[in-house]
Amino acid sequence: MSTCRRFVKKQDVQIENLPWGPHHWLCRPGLVDNDLLALVRVHMPPGTGHGFHRHPDMEEIIYVVEGQAEQWVEQDKQILQPGEIAHIPINMVHATYNPFQSTLVFLAILSPGRLDGPGPIDVSAEEPWRSLRQG
């Protein structure tokens, strides 16, 4: 696999199965020669979600393609429709849930694309995040 790839075709997409849905990696180290950006398309089935977490060294944009997202950034919640985004600054707690009837498809754009530091840190068991969606 060339690290100088400029085009990623359907057969090149790297699929990673995570508990909150399959991730179709379109841009990440090892797939293209990148440092500053990563791009993943996520298919989140109804009733699933990526609980409250933060990226200590990454900024993120979540762009809804299909369905609806219950999107949290810190303690603010919005229902995002296709064509809408959430911007998550570095190290800010956020979560994406799909409590709806149809599959949520979204793109996550992450920067930097090449991460040498810690990965996502799950804070969903900590307060106030643990109780935020209750009631």
C-alpha cells in the first residue's frame, strides 16, 4: 500500500467495527500520507452512541449526512439534521447518540490526522456526564 495515495477508492476504504457502528476510514495514516487531517464515515445504528469522551490533542467536526444525531458538546445538546455540524475544540467533552429509528451516518473530520499522544478518553462514568442524559 502506497503511503503517497492521492485518491481513496471504495475498495481502499479501511473499515473498523466499533461498538457504536462501523467506521469507514477515508483518510488516516497508513491509508494516505497525512499529518493534519483524518476523515471517517460512521454508520451509527438506532439505539447506539459514542458516550461522553474527549480528545486531549485533537479537534473534531461532526457533519451529519443521513438521519439525526443527538449531539452533545460539553453540557449543550442539539439535534443535528443532514447538512449540519458540531465543532468540538481540542480536549472538550462531547458525545454522539442515535436514539432515533433510522441509521445515523456522519463524517468525523479530525485534526491532527496523525496522533502521537493519547487517544480518546472516556468520561461517561464520571459526573456530570454520567447523569446528563437521565431524566
